[in-house]
Amino acid sequence: MMRRTLIALSFALLLLVPNQASSFQKRDHLTTQEVDLVKEAQILDKRIEVFIKAVERRVMVINGTSAANAKQLKKDAEKWGELPTGSRFELVGDIARIYDEAITNIDDVSTRDERNPLIPKALRKLATSVSQIMEQLKPLKAEAKTEADISSLELLNEDAEQILAAANKLPPEVVDKKAKKNDKN
């Protein structure tokens, strides 16, 4: 009898105590407008561009550069909506999940059509973005204090390493000589 009571009490406590990890994962990493833009962008390289822009918007919030770009923000607000909100490390976690979604999109296309010419193009764009963003976010490492902050940075680092490693395996980019001649004329 006593054992059943203890089990029931333990179970009740587990239900009442909020789980910090699950509340962390319930956060949407894309705004509603960004989700719509991702759905509209059916071509891989265009979809990756949407992910990159979503990441750049979060970096603007993290670095506080939104005031300097007020005119551009007003223009972007029509298409992209308001800037995302959250703590700096919540936004870092969002960036990690956006990169993870981009990786998944590239993997999905690769699974269906390994020779799709958009895969290297999209991966190169993503790798360029990752390099730039990781450089901008380096100062945050010193500011990470909680386990959630450190976890967000580790997740971002893992995704960044995965993207850069995949991009390094790509063959050198082939420049189309005909297109280059047309650009010169």
C-alpha cells in the first residue's frame, strides 16, 4: 500500500514539474512568414537562400544591428514579417535548428537525385553562410553560462562542422565558359 502511494506521488510530481528541455524544444525556429517562404521555395537553392536569410535575421537581433538597418528592415517586414524574438541563446538554438533543417533538405534531394546540380550549389551557399555566421557568433562562447546556452552553441557547432565537412568534399566548382563569355559582352 505504501509503495503504491509513493509511486503515485512520484508520478504526480513528474507531471507537475515542467521539463526545461521540452520547453526549449517547443520553440519554433522559424516565424510563420518564414515557414511560408520555405514552403513557396520549392527549388533547393532557393529554399537554402530562405534558410540563410532567416539565419541572418537572427544574427541581426543577436548583434543588435537592427537599428542600423531600419530602412531595410521596413522593406523586409512586408515579406519576412517582424524580426524573431528571444534571448541571444534561444536565437542561437534557432539558428542551429535552421541549419539542421537545411541539411535535411539537401539530404532529401540527394537521396532522390544524387546528381542534381543544385546540391553542390546549395551546399556552397550554405557553407559560405556558416563560415560568416560562425565568425560573427564567436564572442558568444564566452557569454554562455547555463547548460541550455552551452547546449545551443554545441548544437550550432555540430551543424556548422557537418556543413563545412560536406562542402569540403565537393569537387571544385566548374565555371561555365559560355556563360562567362556572355557576361563579358
